Amino acid sequence: MKKPYLPNNWQAYKDSPPEWFQSITYDEFYDWKIEGWQLPSSVSCIIRVTDGETGKVKEHVYQRLGAAENKVQSLMKQGKHEFVIVDNEAVHHLYPKTNAKHNNKTDSSNQADKAS
């Protein structure tokens, strides 16, 4: 079943004059949006999954921690997905070992380029 189109108001924001928006520094923005995330009380955690083969991203929202733990175990058994888990305490980034080896090789080659 196709989801209904939900219009947004991006044009109204684009056309708004800059003085309507409060200016903040990068550090303030970082503290506000990155360090200060808040989940609604009805949400236990959010899992964002990136398929290692297709690159498609899906987001799963869980009210019960047990259901989220089952999803994480399922993803780990498949061994092809990279995923981020967010709860009220922390953000965790997990990925398959094959990607870890690839990422370490990439990091090593980048460091070698910077050294020269």
C-alpha cells in the first residue's frame, strides 16, 4: 500500500527573511542537537539500519527494550548491516567485522597520504 503524500512547508521557510531566525554558533548547535537529544517517553530506543549491500536505510522505533534487543540480535546474525542504536543514555554505532577491516585499511591509507 502506497503511503499518502504529506505536503511540507519548505518554501515558506526558504522565503522567510534571515532575521526571523536566531543565530547560534556551531558549538551551541552541536550541544543542542548532538549532545542534547531527547526521545519521547513512549520510545525506548531507535535503531537506524543501513543495508551493507544496497545502502538503503530503514529506521525502527521501539517502545519495549526486549523487542529492540531481538532486532539487534537478528541484525547481528545476518552480519551485513551497519546500524546505530539511540536510547536516552547513549548512541551506539555497530557494524560487521568485514566493514571494520575495510574501514581500518581506508583509515591507514588516509593516514599514509597525510604523512607524505
